[in-house]
Amino acid sequence: MMINKRVKKAVIPAAGLGTRFLPATKALPKEMLPIVDIPTIQYIIEEAVQSGIEEILVITNSNKHCMENHFDKSYELEERLMNSGKTKEVKMIDEIANLANIYYVRQKEPKGLGHAILCAKSFIGNEPFAILLGDDVVVNKESKPALKQLIDAYQGVGASVVGVQTVAENQVHKYGIVEPDKRHKTKDERLVKLSGMVEKPKAKEAPSNYAVLGRYVLTPEIFQLLETQEIGAGGEIQLTDAICRLLDTQAVYAYDFEGTRYDVGDKFGFIKATIDFALGREDLKDDVGAYIQQVAQSCKAATKEEKEV
Ligand code: G1P
């Protein structure tokens, strides 16, 4: 089945407290923490735009003004840069302000991801839409952006598609885990039909080790379900629970997307992203690469010394 409803709108929930990055996030939204020199939310918005998204709604809270400023035009800064002949920098900051049509709405109470998405109900209306979670940055040099892969899968099946990748068994308790419908085969081996979904299960109870990693294309019927969704894991209204209920009336698929995903909501994940992104940059890769080798050598020497004592 080919569906001609285009996916033009995306929702980016960014109302979390960023507790895992305190004290940095006391006054700075975690979405503004930079990987090298680009705030994490900019990578997310760029992926949405490269996937064909035209309108983006960011769900914020009262502490997120600087995110709005980042994607706005900054006349004063542009003028100062221009006066000092920094035309390259002027072009760069101007491009950020023209990335997409970005709108903001506040989530007034921190009631969970499902509740944050419900705040987008009137913005989305009756269209299929995308969700990108800010903690999951996905890099894709070889193929299409992760969200574009999901949108293409959606166009093919005409039903909601969640983006998954395999995680280790001892990691399943951190994620929404999908239950593949084993009776149903699709032509694309990356695409599986679902029979269930569970938020943050214990390893023993997990129906698979396919974890939802921050990318969704959903049909608008999800909103009616979110409106009546009861509190779930962690005392929050969970998007996963509403998608699981959507399965009672519609098909839902999981797509095992290609790309390297970084959990930038986690300190180690953030450090890994910083190192890899720096190594991917022409202006930094030689210095950073040489420094990493130097660090690795001194770590090796320290371990050898410890063993000898
Ligand atoms: C959220 C979702 C979860 C998903 C995860 C990673 O959890 O609720 O289903 O697997 O993001 O994208 P959180 O990390 O906000 O606890």
C-alpha cells in the first residue's frame, strides 16, 4: 500500500529537567549542551529538516528561552560579526535561524513523555507526524537520516512506525521494548509488525531486545489515546503505553534503522559523541586523534605499572 499523506510536521519534546547533567543544567537547558560546538537540539532539528519535515513544534518549559534565541535571528550579533569582517560566521548563524519553521509550546506539568506529546495535539491536527527525542542523536554517513528511513517505511505500510535498534539484554530496562508479531513477515527484513510494546521492562520480562530509540512516525489517532492514558512506568504518562493501545485498532510497525545512535542524555554517551564528532571534523581530527593516542598510551603504562606492583 502506498500512502500519499506526507509527513510534514515533527514534535521534539524538550521539557525535561536534565537532572542527569546537573549542575550544568541548573540554568542551561540540556538540549543546549554542545557536542563540540553545536547544541544537541540543532543536530535533531537538522535531521528532521533533512528528512523532509517543514514544521517543528518544540515542547518546552519555563527554563528554555535560550533554545528559542538560538533558532531566532540575532541582528546584533550578525552586525557585530559583519563589522569585524567575520562573514563566514554571519552565514553560519543566519543559516540556523532559517533551518525550519519552529514553534514552541510549554508543557505546564512534568507528567511524562506521553503528556508532552499530547501538548502537540492541536498543532498536528489530523495528519501523520514524527517525533524525535533530544537524547538520541543518530549519525548516518552511509544512508538516509534515521527519521527519513522511518518516513519511507510509513509511506510503504500506511501505519505508525517506531524506530528501533537492538540493545544488550542488560540495557532493556532503560527503553520502550517492542514485541514483534512472529506470524507476520514483511518484504523488508528491517521492518517488523508489532503485537505489543512495553516501557522499561525487566530483562526477564522483555518481549525482545529491540529498543525504541527516540524516533517515531505516528498516526494522529494516538492523541485520543494519550488523552485517556493512565499513569505507567515511573509514575508518568507513557507514550509507549498509548502506542500499545493503538495496536487494538491499527497496525504498528518497528523499523530497525541504520545509523550510529548516541545516548547524549547519559554522561558516557555524551563523551563518546563528543570524541567521535571531533574525530569526524577536518579542523579537529588530527589534534584530537593524536591526543587520544597519547592518553591511551599513558593508560596502558599505568595499568602495566599497577600489575607490576
Ligand atoms: C524514552 C521513552 C522510551 C525510549 C527512550 C529512548 O524514555 O519513554 O520508550 O526507549 O526514550 O529513546 P526516557 O529515556 O525518556 O526515559
